[in-house]
Amino acid sequence: MFVDIAKIKIKAGNGGNGAVSFRREKYVAAGGPDGGDGGRGGNIVFQVDDNLSTLADFRYKRKYTAQNGSNGAGGRKSGKRGEDLIIRVPRGTIIREVESGAVMADLSDDTPFIAAKGGRGGWGNPHFATPTRQVPRFAKDGTPGEEWEVQLELKLLADVGLLGFPNVGKSTLISVVSEAKPIIANYHFTTLTPVLGVVSMGEGNSFVMADIPGLIEGAGEGVGLGHEFLRHVDRCRLLVHILDAAGSEGRDPIEDFNVINRELAVFDPALAERPQIVVANKIDLADDAQVARLRSYFEERGYEFLTMCAPIAEGTDAVVRAVWNRLQTLPPIKRYESEAIPVALFEKQSDRGFTITERDGVYFVEAEWLLKILQRADLEDYESLQYFQRVLVSSGIIDALKEKGIREGDTVSIYDLEFDYRN
């Protein structure tokens, strides 16, 4: 089954907790604290796998969790780092954060993408030793790993997309000019999944052609296979529009052309502006007047017009050459740029609870929603720092610290962030 969209939850591993320990050896005085730090949690990593062609593996498994880091131990022994969880996806997969819709990554090359970072390991008690606090009997817990709900969306990486009503010859063309072997038969929707074929132009040159099925009237609004496959046209640099020159199924090929272009415009207006070459197929069934009518109509409108009889490969070489020449003038395949997930998104979460724990003058603040803001904020940037400070005030955390008795110079610890309190 072809599946090209899936929604899953990912959770990176939590960092291990720091250890509270004191060195105690015979004949060794004043051993002091020696608790080790916790290990970092494992990341969630997405990796392209060219052996995969759909997102079907995500239909039944919806939650992915990486390994937690191990806790620290005495003798300054750090905990073991959690193993990363590698999630393999087809090339061309877009990862979006569900709530904001932001594009996290476009997996079109071989570079792995860390979608959720493992939590940092907590500090062992030696980190909290000071001249006035020589026996710290506390350590720091590890931070939780990042957790996201993401949508995976497969958009095929093809230079050329074949458009046309069912049964006009798209599958036949791709089978003749490439090594792809789609199922071909004389009925609608023979092709139920997009088919990719590599067309060789010799001397190491080639391009990728995709047969995009399911385009009928109403497809732009989800009729038929509709949105399921229109998204795969999105990356194509060039569209080749295949028409039934003879109108063998009782339809007017010019009207077919206009119907499909209207559907492209409904789905995405930019698609209707994509460069197109028009190819009239089944010329063995058409008379000269039919072909002349089509040629006149499309050439008057500035389209390059070609004819072929795909089953016997008549005219297909000319189509391939025309496509190749046109591709040389067009920009590369579209890539989606990563977008920042707005930190204000997490401030609006309904549960804005927090806990504050005081240990020997160190005030530990914990809140899941606040951690997400901290993970995404750049505290080296003045505006981001000011925003974070406003969040601490508006959420009531500063007032709660005052109620706990915090004093000037006491330490506030918020996961990976530590600062001295100033009134």
C-alpha cells in the first residue's frame, strides 16, 4: 500500500540524574563529594533510506522513543549516554511540527536530521561544592528529552511530472523511455501509486520522470485520488501534459487539458504556472484534422507541442530530447527551507504549572512547557533573553521564588540554565 503522509510522536531520551556521593577511603582525610554526572539521553534522528518508497511503516507504529541516559555513580563515574534512535524514511520526506505547521527538515539528501535532542545529564554533587557549601547533599536531575508530534509528508523528487487523465498513455510513456515497469491496462486508475523512472541521456546524464496518477475533475478538492498525489507534482521542475489526440473515450483533449490545469490552480496556484510541454498521444487513432487542431491551439498559446504513439515508441525520442533541453534552462528541484518553531507556541499551552525546590540556596525550577521555550530560545540574543525574562514574570515563577524566600545572589537553576538572582 502506498502511504505518503503519516503523523507520529517522537520522544528523545531523558538525561540521566547526577549522583550524590562522597569519597570515603581509609587513611584519606576530607575525601569530599565525588558523585558522577548523568549521561545524555539519545536523540531521535531521521535518515534517508533509498530502499523505502512509502511511509507505510508508520501506519501501525505511531510513537518512537530514544534511550534514556544512565545515572551517574560514585567515584565521579559518569552515566552512559543513551543510544540514538534512527528512523529511516524515503528520500523526499518533509518533516513538520504539527501544532505550528513549521517545516523542521526536508530530507532530500543523505544528511541525517536530529529532530529531537536528548536531554542533558544532570550534574553530580561536586558541581555544587563551594567554600561555604563543602558538603553538598544534592545533585541535579537530567533534563527531559525533546518531545514533538510531527507529520511526515512524502513529496517525490522528480524532475518531470506526467499529467493527464487516466488512460491517456502516461504509464506507457514512462515504461518505454525508462526502466520503470508500471502496470498498464485499458481502464481508469490502473496506476494507483506514483511511478518513478530514470531516463538516461547518455554520458552520465539523466533525469527522473514521475507518472502522477489520479488527476480528474475535482482532484484539487480531493475528488478521486485527489490530494493524495497532487502533492507529488509540487517538486517537479517541468510538467509534461499527455493528451489523447483521438479523444477515444469521448472527451475533448483540449477540455481535458484545461480541466487538469484548473485542478492544479485549485490545489496550488503556483503549480498552474509551472512550465509545461504538451504531448498528443494515440496519433495512430487520430486523423490529420484532429492533430492540426491541437497543434494550432497549443502553439498559439506558447506551448511546445509534440506528438507520439507511445506503445510503439513512435515520437518518444523527440519527447525525451525536448524534455531534456527544457530542463537545462530550469532551476533545480525545489527544496523546503527549515522554519523556526515559534517559542511563543509553548507559552500558550493550557498547563503552565511549575515546581520550585530549594536546596542549600539553590532554587530548582521545573516545568515541561518552560523547557520547550528554553530549548528553542537563543539566550545569547538580547531580545530572546528579554522574552524569556518576561515569561518568568508573567507565569508567576518570579513571584513564587520570592515566596520561597529567595535572596539576592542565590542561584536559580532552570534545567540547562543557571543564574544568580537579582532583585
